[in-house]
Amino acid sequence: MNVRVVQIKAGSGIIDLAAGTYVSQDRSLGLAFIATAAEALGKGGRLWLVANRGLPYEAALAKAFARVEKHAEAGGYKVYEARK
């Protein structure tokens, strides 16, 4: 699986779980990234998550972050912003 993690500025990060051509129904990697980001980000910190549309990360995001917003869903992908 090709996963890209990019730090864009202090207190924010992007996790791209949809990069590449490998598609898996195993959510464990994405859930681990969400948990790690939630621990690492301080109050007001933001996580941007790009994931395959069929994989349900919404509950994990809502549990770990104060605010979650879906910004896009198209072409088999979805983009979320999660804020501490």
C-alpha cells in the first residue's frame, strides 16, 4: 500500500490513505494513523484524511476529534478535516 503522510505546518497534517493503486478493505492502518494523529496534535490541530470512499473512518474520527467535516467525496475517494 502506498501511504503518504505530509506535515504541512505546525499543528496540521495530511494522511493520504488513497494514494496508489493498491486497494485493501483492512482499516487497521488508517485507524492507527487516526489514533496517532489524535495523540500527536494539540488543541486546535487539524488532520486532513484522504481515504477510499468504501472504508468507514467516520466513527474513529468522531471519537478522536472534537470536530469532523467531510470536504469532498468523488471519484471513489473522500476527504475529511478533523480538528482537536
